[in-house]
Amino acid sequence: MSAAALRGKTVVFTGRLAAFTRGKACARVLARGGRVAWHVSHKTSVVVAGDEPGEKLTKARAYGIEVWSEATFLRHLQHA
């Protein structure tokens, strides 16, 4: 999957990101046609989990939502 696959997807971030501020990470998603949400729901497409993720990760797993590490998120951005 490339960064183009973010188009139309709803992304939620949890935990600390090392490579970006949360604002910059959100801007990258928006620039690629995705949406950013602050809470996990059944409408969430992917959760990006940084260091020390919280309850959002647990909820994503319970809903069966795809979870990316920060490294996976970065790989998708690099292939844009």
C-alpha cells in the first residue's frame, strides 16, 4: 500500500511520534487525501501507534482496525 492509499481513509494517532509533531503528521495525511480523527470508532481506517500508545490502540484492536507503527506510516509517506 502506498501513501496514495490514504485517500479517503480516516487515520487516528496514538502515542508519541518521534519523526513528526502530531500537527505535521496530520497535515501529511490531509495532503494525501485522508482524514484525521481524534477518537477511534468503527469509521476509523487505520491507527498509527507511536511510543507509549494509550487506550486508542486497545480500542482499535478490539474493533479489528488496522494498526501501523510509526515506521510503517513513514514508509507509506515516502512512497507518495
